[in-house]
Amino acid sequence: MKRVHHRGTENTEKKKVMNKKHSTTLLNQIRELIADARSTVVRNIDFVQVWTNFHIGRMIVEDEQKGVQRAGYSEQLIKQLAGKLTLEFGKGFGARNLAYMRQFFLLYNERILQSPVAKSSSIARNSIRQSLVAKSIGTHCKERGQVTAENNGENTKSLISKSCPPGIFTLSWTHYLFLMSIDDQNERSFYEIEATSQHWSVRELKRQFNTSLYERLALSRNKSKVKELAKRGHIIEKPEDTLKQPYVLEFLGLDEKEEYTETELETEIINKIEHFLLELGKGFLFEARQKRITIKEKHFHVDLVFYNRLLRCYVLIDLRIGELTHQDIGQMQMYVNHFDRNVKLPEENPTAGIILCKNHEQAIVEMTLPENNHQIFAGKYRLLIPSKAQLRKQIESVHIS
């Protein structure tokens, strides 16, 4: 009897362990499902809003094009729609927002219709009619490389292929509201690409626009490279690609009229290194401040040392508050040579040096450096945001065909 009782107890314990494992497994599976569902909703809620607003704009434009030529018809139509939609769905469908949706469709319609996905799936006509739930599930499953169970007799993947083209809209509606305020199509395209690839918040997008990032990059490029900005965004393939003219350091809080030393400028940059890294651009990692190098028992100090993971090279920065001299350029050449010969690894690319100064004569820079120079550069900095109009005039004068 004792043996039987022992076996019964043992079996009971095994069942408890198995039940506990099953319960834990089930709990983990449910947790994963809920976590995935929530992350899917977060990723897709902005897209669904943008996609919906695009098609509301399409419907308004198509109604206008049905032969109604009355003056003011569009404005009257939007007012009528706004009143009824707001009454039924609440905020978000006022006349101003509907006008933005109409503008959004007009600005982006051509790109949508010309996309390979749009041509193959007739999305411009049918997408808004598909289930938004199926859309979210399908996008999530597509990201995970899975084929889902059928939804109401129709495979979810096919729903997505018809209604939810990947990569068409990559930002939130708030991003697009700001982008629509940019008149120049090339500039608007550039900021859309950069906001997507760099995961800019709306606040960061506005900061980059207000500091004229597009114009400052354009000033450091030839005409063909400027065209690439609108098509590919800011692509970094060589050290020259990182340059801006000028660099804007308005976040330091220093007044152009104030007197400050190079040490004070450096200290403010270090105190706000995150902002400075954003201003430098893609791929920069901070390594050291006042990096000491020793040559024949003489000590020198590089103001700031960075590493760029895209270029796979060190980037040295020296700060100058006055006019750039040929001695400054020679000193940077020495720093670069030292890093190339004693610091960088064989598989890494040659070191780049940037001298940030308030002003410099390009002729002196070009005469001091070798003609095939691809390592040392002079860049101006400004403590106040430059005028976009002034920068555009400079671009026109530099890039006259």
C-alpha cells in the first residue's frame, strides 16, 4: 500500500510540474502575443491614419472632377463634409484638416500611382475599403515573414498586398503636415527621406529645417550632388559627404556678440554633445576631448576626437574662434598623420580632420593643402540660425549652370 501511495504521490507531483510548465508556456505565449499586438498597433496606427487621410483627400478631389465647375464648389464641399463628419466622428475632421487631406493627395498622388506596388495592386482605387484590423495583422505578419490564417475566408496577406503597400508612407500624419509646408519638391523629398532614415521626431524635423540643413549640405556639394539629396537623402560615402556650410551651433546658447574662448566653446559643445552629434550628422561616435598625442616628448592636444562608423575612420575636430591660418591647417595635418600612422587599424580608412572656425579664406585652404586632398577640411560655424533666403542665394550663385 505504501508503494502504491508513493507512486500516486509521484504521479501527482509530475502532473503538477507538467501543468506548471504548460501554464508557464501558455502564459509566455499569451504575453508574446499581447506584446506583439501592442507593438504592431503602435507601428501601424500612424500609417493607418496617413493612408486613410490620403484616400479622404482622393475622394474629395475625385468628387470635384465629376464635372462640377461651380466657383467655390471645393470650399463648399469641404465645409459640408466637415460639419457632418465632425458631428459623427468628433475632432480631426474639421474644414482645415480636410483641406490638408486634399492637399496631401494632390502632392503625393503622382508618386503613389507610379510606385510598382500601386500599379500591381490597384491600391489607388480599392485600399480604403479593406479591413484596418486585417491591415495591421497582415503588416505584422509580413514583418515576421509569416503567412497568417485566413480572415473571413480571404488570406490576410492578399488583403495587405491590395490595401497596405509597404514603404509608401513612412512617417506620421504630423510629420506630413509639416512637410506639406515646404514648397520646394526636392527639399521636401530630402527631409522626408532623412526623417524616415534617421527616425526624426517632428521636433527634430523642424529643427533641421529651421537650421537649413538642406541648403547647408547643398553649399558643400556640386550641382549633381545636390540633385542626389532629393533622390537619396544624405548619403555618406567619403569624408567630404559629412561637410555642411556652415555648421549651426545655436543650441550652445552663446551670443555672436559675446566674447568667448576656444576652451569655453569646447566646454559648451561637450555639455551638449548629443546636440552636437546630431549637427555633425550620420554615424558619428564621440571618443575623446583634448586627446593628447606625443611626438618627440612634445605634447599636443586634439580638441575633439570622433569615430564615424559609416566611413570607418577617425574624425578629428579642432575649434578656432578667429580667422583660419595656414599654421592651423598644418597642425591638423600633423594630427591626421599621427592617427594614420599610430592609431588607426590597417582595415580602417584614413583619418579625416575638420577645422571649425568662424571664418576662413578658401584660397588659403586650397593653397595649403594638396590638390587631391580628401582628408582635411575647413568648416565655418554659426552661433545663430542663418537666413534660409541668404543660403539659397549662395546656392544659386555657386551652382549657376
